[in-house]
Amino acid sequence: MSYIEKNLMEGEKVAYTTRLHWIVLVGPLALCALFGAPGFALLVASANRSGAPSASPQAMMIAGAALLVIAMVILIRGILTRNAVQMAVTNKRVIAKVGVVTRRTVDLLLSRVESVGVEESVLGRMLGYGTVVLRGTGGTPESFTKIAHPLEFRTQVQQQVDGMQTKG
């Protein structure tokens, strides 16, 4: 069960959810390949004993395993970073949670939403990610970078706010 589902109020329903875009995994995947490929090559070379005469197969195996462990840690950290951000629009509020070990949350009642800004770079527009800036009445703006489908998130917030105003 996600943070958002655990913290819904009575009668509250989730209208839209989003998280970080997959672009945040590009750096960790590149580093993973940078460390993983030589690690795998060292393991294969140690198994074939085709390494340089001065390098022992055991040392090559240890170095290869160490590089593979580093690659896996980088990849796992990237995946955890992506999954650490949850954002949702409900029929009563906007909820955002960032972090796994340490957590930062923003709960903004729809009646208090002043504006939802979206900033997109050229690459962000092409790939579908951007920065969402939530502004509540009397509060400081909260920015969330590299959010997937930021325009859809803004549209959903605006629709929920409009729905609240027509009911009231």
C-alpha cells in the first residue's frame, strides 16, 4: 500500500497519481554500465584464466565482483530514488511525498490551491517530464522536478478545484 493510499481521509478518492519520470534512471543506468561491463569482463576473464600473466584469477574475480556490486548499488539507488516520489490529486487535496528514509510531504487542500505551475525544457516537452510548482494561499511554493506528465497533473488539479467550486 502506498503512502497516498494509507493517508486518505474519509470519503476521499484519488483522481490522478504520478511520480518521477524514467529520465531520472538514465544517469544511474549509465554508471551501472560503466562499472558493470568491466566487472563482468573481469569475472569472465578470471573464469577462463585468460587474463594477463601477472594478474591472478582470484584477484580478477574479486575485482570483478566488487565492480558488479557497485553497479548494482548504483542501479538500486536510482530505482529507489524514482519510486520515492509520489504525487496525487484527490477530490479534496493535492498530496506529494518525497523520500524513503527521510520524508518530506506536502498536503494542500484544494480550496487552498492558488496555482499549479509547470516548467518544461525542450527535452522535457519531447519526453513528457517537467517541474511542477505548487502554490498555496499564504504559503511558499513547493517545487518537484522531473515529474512525469506535469501538464496532465496540472489539468487534474484544475478539474478537481473547478469541481469543488461548482459543488459549493
